[in-house]
Amino acid sequence: MNEPVEAAVANGRGAANGRGAGDDGGTELVRLGTLASLRGLIQAVLALAAGIPLLVLSIVSLALIPIGVGMILAPAVLLAVRMLANQQRAWAAEWSGVSVPLPYRPEPVTSNPLRRLGWLLRDPATWRDLLWLLVNIPVGLLLGLLPAMLVVYGVEGVLVAPWLGQVIFYGWGPFWPLDDWGLAGIAGCLVLGPVMAVAGLRYGPALVRAHALVNRSLLAPTRGALAERVRELTETRAQTVDASAAELRRIERDLHDGAQARLVALSMNIGLAEELMKHDPETAATLLAEARSASGQALTELRYLVRGIHPPVLAERGLDGAVRALALSLPLPVDVRIDLPGRAEAPVETAAYFAVAEMLANVVKHSDARRAWIQIEHDRGRLLMIVGDDGTGGADPAAGSGMRGIERRLAAFDGTMAVTSPPGGPTIVTMELPCASSSPKI
């Protein structure tokens, strides 16, 4: 049966059963309106039950910073406000299709409460969150309760108020109480009640969207933050281009000075052996043996060069297997703990691998360490990498090109690097990369 015939049969069945397009539209109106009313109630309850306590705690914790108590309390409260704001962002996108980007600065990898407090207080988005918290209490309460109040008030006017108004209620009316329940009062209830209920169902989704738009006006990045973000991206892009050009020059130099020179010598030895084959077989055999040895060395250098571009083990076994293989090749014991739910994108894996490889190379060259450790895990959309050793310490990213190069490589992905290396050790390098794992749970 073709599609037009099937549609005609379906329409006929719907007409025969007394159900048409209008019924479907009415059902959809009731479904969407009821859903909007429930979501509005959630917003209203959240504005009161969470908004008011968090606002009071924020004010108190900020006021207690000078005496020291607020240094511990304020970060916890401000992060709780941030979690509430992030939940609003998620609901705005899911319920109304309103996207609210994150404006926050990257979180530092530190356990120092003073640094964490400074990171929060210097972020303009923190103060905008507090402003949103203050505005959302009345706005969220009003826009959240309005759809449900219209529906409930309208249903009450139709089903309850005309018959039990003087017994249970004082009266019913959109703007006035009714204490004279004559036919005019009952008729008014039966007319205005459905109008209010339908208005609540019809405009409930629009009120939920209006609340999402209010949230976006306060929680989205400002123009200044966007300009700062553009500046950072321009800077990291320029650094990435410079690093890529330097990498290409290094590859060209390694090819010219290493494998290419050996291949030229190999070609000359083979040509000379061909000329001496008839007159001096022994010398020709010696030249061929040297050519075979040179070909093996050239092949080895090409393999090292390829591994420097993109290690085959990384492509085959992922970051987990590649880092474990790298740790086994070091001349000191390395403790490896890796917990990854899946594989990241190839550029992120490559950046992470070379970052860990550079840190381990520094351990072998400069630290005089007896042991090292590696910890890699995926947490809340970030790839966290920690490389440490028990060496002499004193590592300074500004003193060498290796760490600066890794810092630039990570910055191209909005990544960060923090180095803790007091004199006498230990040295701990913490690196983070924004990362979306291929695991289904991410």
C-alpha cells in the first residue's frame, strides 16, 4: 500500500473514531503545557530552596575572608553557586533550546586554598553568578509559578469554586472575590476558568523560555570576556604555527643530516661495488657489507624519525599502551597508573603523549631521580596527567625550551601545565587537556 492510500485510510479511521487533527493538537497542547508547568515549579522551588540559602552563605563567606574562615568557606559556596548556574545552563538548552556558553576561566590544578580563592574572586563570571542568583530569586519564582497558577486557578474556577466556593473558599475570580454565588457568578467562573487554564497551557513553554533568556543575559560570557578569549586564541594559534614550523625544520634537518646522508653513501658504495665486482670481488663484497650495514642504520633513523612525528604504538594501542611502552624503555623504575574510559581524538592523544615523553626525558637528563611515577585519568571532560620524580628538584619552565614547548603545545588545546619543584624535590608536573573521551558515558 502506497503512502497516499495509507494516509487516506488513517484519516478515515480517525474520522470514524471521532478523532482528528484538532484532538492531536489539543493533546499536544496539554502535554507541553503540563510539562512547562512542572518545569516552572521546579525552577520556583529551586529559586527559593537553593537560591536564598546560597545567596546568604555567599555574603557571609565573603565577609569572613578577612578573619580567615572565609578562605575555606567561600570557595565551597562559590563553587556551589557555579554548579547551580551550570544546571540552569543545561536546563535552558534542554528545555528551551537556549544555549548559554560557559564563561569561566580554567581551573588551576592546586590544593592551596588561597590560590583557589584568588582564582574565583578574579574571575568576573563569579560576580555575574552572584548577580544572577540575586535576580533569579524573584524572576524564577514569578516565571516559574505563573504557568502552574494559571492552570490550577482555571481548573479550580470550573470544577470547584462555583459549587463549593462559599463553603471551602472565600470566592473565586481573576481579580476579585466572589461572595454572591448566583447564576452570573457561576457563569463567570465557567467562562474565565477555561480561558485561564488554556492560557497557562498555551503560554507555559514561552514563560519557561523567557526564564532561560533571562538566565542567558546574566550567565553568558560578556563582550569583554569574548574579546579576551579571541585574544588568547589568536596568541595560541600563532604559537602553534611557530611550533609547527619549527617541527618541520627539525624533521628536514634530521632527514638531511641523518637518513639522507646515509642513503647517499649507500648508493655510492653500491655503485662502486658494481664497478669492482669483476676486477676485485673481495673489495666489492666489503663495500656491499658496508652498504647493508648503512641501510640498517638508515632504516633505524627513519623509524626514530617517524616515532618523533607520530609513534606507531600510539596509533595502535592508544595513549594507555603508548605511555606504558615509553615507561618500560626508561633506565629507572616508573610507576604507571592510567584510568581512561576510552580513547580521545588523535591530536589530543598525540599532544598528551609528547607532553608525558618530554617530562620523562627531563627526569632522565636532569633530575638524578631513582624512581618516577605517571598518573593519567579522565575526569569531568578533562585529561589529567601527572608526572613526578624523587630527584633533586629545582625545575623551572622558564629556564628551558622543553617545558616551554610543551606548555605551548598544550595551550593550543586550551590545556594548562603547573610545575611544583622545590629544591631537594620532589618534582611534580601536572598537565590538563580538555578532552571528550570516546567512551559512551562521556
